[in-house]
Amino acid sequence: MTMKRILLLFLLFCGGYVHAQELDSARIHYRQGHREVDVLFRDNRAELERFIRTLREEHGADRLESVVIRSWASPEGVNRLNGVLSERRADSLKSYLVRHAGIPDSLICIHGEGIAWDMLRQMVAASDILYKEEVLHILDHTPVWVFDKAGRVVDGRKKQLMDLRGGMPYTYMLENFFPELRSSLSVACYRKPEPPVKVISQKETKVKEPEPALQPDSVAEPASEPATVRKEATVQPHRPTVQRLAVKTNLLYDAILMPSLEVEYRIADRWTVNLEGDMAWWNNDGKHKCYQVATISPEGRWWFGQKQGSPWHGHYLGVFGGFTWYDLENGKEGYQGEAEMVGVSYGYMFPIGRRLSLEAGIGLGYMHSKYEEYLPIDGHYVYQQTNRMNYFGPLKLKFALVWRLWDTDKKKGGAR
């Protein structure tokens, strides 16, 4: 029996969906420790393209009843984290199918199954692995965790497998079986049962014909019901409102009296461009204190891990550049110059309201600066020397309040 059939039987008979007619299924594999759907990994692209094509056809014909996704992880690593990983794999595949097949997320049911112990047992039983009987004995009779009387973990299934015969069977399974367990199976496209067609015999027709009081109702109702059904069928599902623009201020920079303003524009589902400006222009000639900094920094970002209908909320990776002017004086010595920078960034944005979000991020990279040192003496600024600085390390730190605006689904001309 192939691995795909094993997974399919799991989903059908353990999931309780055998009442509907299955149309298609797809099995997706993941890289070790990863949750995202990678179309370049193994045969994921071909599986997904075929499966999504079926989803579009069946949903367009109003025959799609449900899509069930079950995801698993392999045994290596921490058990609790593997459980979380399997749930995130199922959620990631759900988002991918909703985004590319155009089906409502309410049709998709997901299950994170944790470590695929049952599938591993079936693979071992069907293989010619060394010490197979001993491996099967551990899988069948050793609990995931073994506790002592005090409730402390003293042994477990994975530990016994790793210790068996110097780890030879475990190493074999790690290389040959575990990659197959890091997968999701989508059994999808259950056809809705066709409505029964009632065949009226001539005898039934003849019986009803002599009843003129009932004839108008029997004629009028069939004529009105199809019209109602057709109207309901044309109602489009509600799509979440998505904003194209975001205006932000970095609360960390505001706290150190360097007001900031950012504008970010969404150019595609996963791509945005961001422009950041920061300025502090404080000067006290009497005390020879100067705090003047002005920065402008454009950035391009690629987003990932977003939920359906919320392209702003998730993780991003970015590439930025920037230019800074500064004049800093502490009453004893001063530095005035310019700096150029380039680097990469990572951040995460999450919602706190219908149009408000918070964004946390960090930027790392390279900065080159040329500056002049001077001394404030008797109301004058005495030039000392010119220096250059090359710096690698953190360049940005962000905790920003975000206001999202400019809805993408608004059209000109008003309601029709």
C-alpha cells in the first residue's frame, strides 16, 4: 500500500467524512522544521497545481462541500513543538489554498496531528529495516512518555528508539522514513449529493387533476422557488476589506524626542514599499547642547505568514538604504557629519483595531560616516579634525503604531 493511500485512509475513516464522494487529494511535503508551503520542494508544485485546478472547477460548479487538511511532523525534536508545527503546517496550507484557489476559508477544516506515529509504524511494518520486530515492539508497547511514581519523565518511545542497537534503526528511519512523515494531506472536494428527482407517474397525475383547489398552489410555487434560488446563487461572498496604504510612527524614536513618520504602500499581495523619515532638531546655544538628526530611508519588503484577508498582518523581510545628517554636541565636544547606510530588516505586524496595528522590527547592516569634530569655546565652534567611521551592526529598532487606510475594494461611481 503506498504512503498516499495510507494517509488517505487516515483522513477518510478517522476523520469521519466517508459520507461524501471524494473527488481528489493532494499530499504536500515540508522541509525539516519548516511550516511554509514550498512549491520548489519535491513534487509540491505539480500536486498543488492539479489540486487547485480541481478546487476551482468544483467550487465554480457549486459542487464543493468541504476540504479537510491533516498535517503531521516527524519525531525528531521536542514533542510539544512538533504538535505546534503540525498545526501551523495545516494553517499555512489552508491559507495557500484559499489564496490561490479562491475558495472561502469556511469550507476548509484543518487538523494538526502532531507526530505521525501511526504512519511510521505502517512504514516500518512494510519495510525490510534491520531489527524490525524490535522497532515494532517499541512502537506498539512503549508510551510516548514513561513517568515514575513522582510524575517525572524517566523514559519514552523516542528515547528507546534512539537507544535501540546503538541507534542504527533510528538513523535508518531518520534518513528514509521521517522525510515522508513531514507532510500534509488534503482530501478535498466532496461532492454535494445531487437533489433527488421525483418522477410522477401518470397514475399520480390523474389523481391530482380533479382537484382544482390545489392546482394553483402547485403551479405557482415551482415557478417562484427557482427565481429565489437563482437570486441567492448570485450573491457574492463577503470579502474582508484590505487597505492599500499604512501611515506609521515609531514610538521608540518618539520617546527619545526624534519624531518619525513612515508611509508604506502595498503594490502586491506580498510586496510593499516603505519610506521612513525621522528628525530631531533641538539646539540650546547657551548650554552648548545640540541634538540634531535627520534621516530618510526607503525600503522594499516581502511579506509571509499572513492570514487570509489580512495581508498587513504577518512577518516581513526587507532591504533598505538611507541617508542621515547629524550635529551632536554635549557641551564639551561636538560631531557634525553625514552617513549612508544599507541593510536588511525583519519585522512583524499584528492588529489592535479595525484600522490600527502595531509593528515591531529590527534592521541590521553597514553604515559609513564622514564627520567633523569641534569644540565649543567662548560661544565659538572650533574645528579639530575630520574623521570617517565604518560600522556593521544594528541600524534600526522599531515599535510603531500603524494606521491603515485607502480601502482596495472601493470603486468610483457609488452604489449601483
